[in-house]
Amino acid sequence: MKLFNTMTMKKEEFVPIEEGKVRMYACGPTVYNYIHVGNARPIIMFDVLRRYLEYRGYDVTFVQNFTDVDDKIINRAAEEGISSEEVARKYIDEYFTDAKGLGVRPATIHPKATENIREIIDMVQTLVDKGYAYAVDGDVYYRTAKFTDYGKLSHQPLEDLQAGARIDVSDVKENPMDFALWKAAKPGEPSWDSPWGPGRPGWHIECSAMSTRYLGKTIDIHCGGQDLIFPHHENEIAQSEAANGQKFVNYWVHNGFISIDNKKMSKSLGNFFTVREAAEAYGYSTIRMFMLMSHYRSPLNYSGEILLQAQNGLERIRTCRENLAFLADNGAEGEMKPEERAFTESFGGYRDRFVAAMEDDFNTADAISVIFELVREANSASASDKAPTRALCAETLRFLDELTGVLGLLYGGDEADDGFAEKVESLIAQRAEARKAKNWAEADRLRDEIKAMGVILEDTPQGAKWKKA
């Protein structure tokens, strides 16, 4: 498998540190609000990378953190009149609601900054002891000039970064580019005791401490959006490599930006959507499909037209699956016909092309194209006029589930129906009994009841099929 490594700016063959195992870290959200559409892209894309690595047989330890102490959280707590802990807890719960809806599996470990204060303080102390950090009036800053490789991820020297960056200017800093590792406590803010007095961690140090604790000093893959390359990931490298004395990450993987109707997503422009808002309009599964239809490193334009295209494409796949599932139970009995067997024998070719796409820097767009080809041929092979066998449909269904399962396409929150399917199936069975007894009035009544539930019912030679309108 080849991954584009931001550090080297080229695709590289992926070779894990330990054979058969992958240690992978993704920067999670700062939990002060609902996640937005821009947040959804890395969450979805790196869920797919993890799924694919597991599909290929790797044992993946995936860590995604929560920043649960931060200026934004403190400000939101003041606005809502509740504690910072309550704000963080509320929006962590909301994150998991959206992540589940998007079909994103929980990470192996979801550490919180506040649960790793001891590790953070220890790493800051190590940096102070090594001369990479200095304390001033309860604050501790990282000495960027001492780390000679600073800027290697963003491929710019320190002088250029300083010229182009928005810098938190402070008279107490030795260098304007120095950044906070530990912040002295302010009245009313959450704080912890430390060798430098009460305070709380800076943003960047959290990920360095947590990735070291849960994955070790050198990890295989570190993921995030392109907006995190500088300063966040650049600072993680400086902290981690200075403290631990060895390479921090072997493969840096970053996703591209999202724009709204061809304009940069921005709160100030009012073109900013939460995942919850987008899901109410289009469905969680559509959002996931929309993200996967483009290569993860490409810029992505969020628009109603493109989301409808994603929705229609997903419906094609879902309809094919529903048809196969129905015919796997209701199709013709007996062994597969020769032409059916020939079709199932072609699955190896589909799998090879799907894997080739994913091996090439996990190109989900090309992988979805393979799935669409499979759907088209599966629809033809299982057409009613061909009287397809149950065996054909069951085997095709298993294969379709295999490929869509790698991408997590069909099993997001939109499919959670709280017993809806069971109720529809029960009514269909009652209607079949009424028709068998020639109780046409009852059969019509049941059909109307099913229709009123927003269900389209189709009578076929194999029995009644249904789907949501």
C-alpha cells in the first residue's frame, strides 16, 4: 500500500514499525460545539483508512483524542452558565451521536486531555530539563529556535514561518514563534498543580503526551486536516522528538479543505454547517458518501447539487442490496446456473481492482466506481425475468457487503429504524395471509396502512418487496 506522506511530499510504500500491527493517531475535536462539515471529512476518511488496514489483516490501534480543556470551552461555559467539564461532556456525547450517524466506528482509545495531565506535566518537565522549554511567571514556552528541524513538515524555515504566521506576541517570550506548553491559571478557569504553579496545558502538548502514552515514542500514521500541518503538527513534532529523542511519526496523512458553494467555509461568511444540520437535510449516510466520492487530498466543494448526486448514488447501491437480500430469501431454489456461476467467478477481478484503488493512497473515488460496476452487473444478473437463484443472490450480497463494508457505506445512523422494518414485515405477512384467504378488503386495508408509513410496496413473482419512499 502506498500513502502520500506530507513529510516527504510523495507517495511511499507503507511499512509498519511492527509487522502486522499499525499504530495510528488522529487529532480529535475541541469539544465546545457540534462538529461541522469540515470536521466530518477527516473523521470519515481516517475511519476508512483504519477499516481498510483491518480489511488487509492489520491489527490497528487507533487513538483519537478529545481536547476537553481550552479557551473555547471556557468561553462556552461562561456563555451557558455551566462548568467547563459540563460543556466538554455535553459535546463529547454529541460527537458520538454524529459519529455513529456517519458510520464512524469508535476509536480503540478516546483519551481526554484532562485525563492525561500527569503525562503532560512530565513531558513539559522533560523539555525544560533538556533546555527546549523555559518558564516565565507560571507559563512554560517551547524554545523553537533550539529545535533545528522546526518547519520540516510544512517545508519552510523558521524565518519564513514567522513572517507568514499570526503570532501571539508576548514580551515574555524569547522568540515570537515560541508557543505555550503550560498556561498559568486565571481566576475561575480549571487548573492543575504543576512545578510552575497552578495552570493547564497548551493545545499542542496534549497530542504529544497522549500519542506517546498510548502508542509509544514512534508511531506509524498521524492523521489530520491540512489546516493542522502548521502550527499544530509542526509543534507536535518539535515537542515529541525533543522530549523522546527519536522520530515521532513515519507517515503524515492530511486531508484537503472543504468549501461551500465554491467559497471557503467560514463562520464570518455565514456558510458554515454543522454535521447535524446537514444530516437533517440529506441524511448522515449521504454525507459519508459525499466525502468518499472524492480523493481525500483533493479540495471538496459542499453544495446541495453534489449532495443530491451522492444521495442518488447511495440509493442505487442500497436498492441493489435490498433486492439481493430479498431474492436471497425468495429466489429460485437449487444450484446456480452456469451463467450465474460465471458472474460470481468474476468477483475476484472486482476485488483486485477495488484493492488496487485503495492501495494507491486509499483512493475511495476509484473504489466506489468499482462498486457501481458491481451493482450494475448484479442488477442484470438478478433481474426478475432471469429467475435468479437464492444461491446467486446470497453470494452476491455477501460480496457487495464485503466491499461496501470497507468503506462503511450502508450502515450509518440513517439505517437505525427502531423496529420499523420489523413492523413493515409483520404487516406484509398479515397482508399475504389475507390475500391467501381471499379477504381482499383486509388486504387492501393493510396495503393502505403500509403506504401510510411511507413505504413503497411492490408485488413480484417472488413475493412482496418494500422500500421507504
